[in-house]
Amino acid sequence: MNATILSIIAWLADLLVGSGTFDRVKAAVARWQEKQISGVEKREGVLDELQIIGIEASASVMNLMIELAVQLMKIQDKD
């Protein structure tokens, strides 16, 4: 089941923003997830980092990509 969910998440993200962009979002989320700060601060840090490296999209798409990356990491951590 987890493998299926992972595939669906990756497919959806690739469809929305492209695989290279989603890879960058996942990397930024991974870096910020380890910090001992609030979730809001982590999200802002990820958004700032992505803006610095030139990734721009609507706020809703960026928030969706961040949430998909977080959920993907949670599923992978369970395995």
C-alpha cells in the first residue's frame, strides 16, 4: 500500500510542477524538517529557500508541493 501511495504522490507532484522542481522541494523540506522550530517557521523557511533558488509558483501550488513532500517523507520513514 505504501508503495502505491508513494507512486501516486510522486506522479501528482511531477504532473503539477515537474520532477526536477519537486526534487528541489523535497530537498528543501528535508533540510528544514530537522530544525527544532515550529511548523510555520519551517514552511516559511522552505518557501524562502525555494524563492532564492528561483522556484516560483502560486502560493497554493507551493503549499501543496511542500505538503506532498512532507507526507512522502512520513510514508518513507514508516518503511
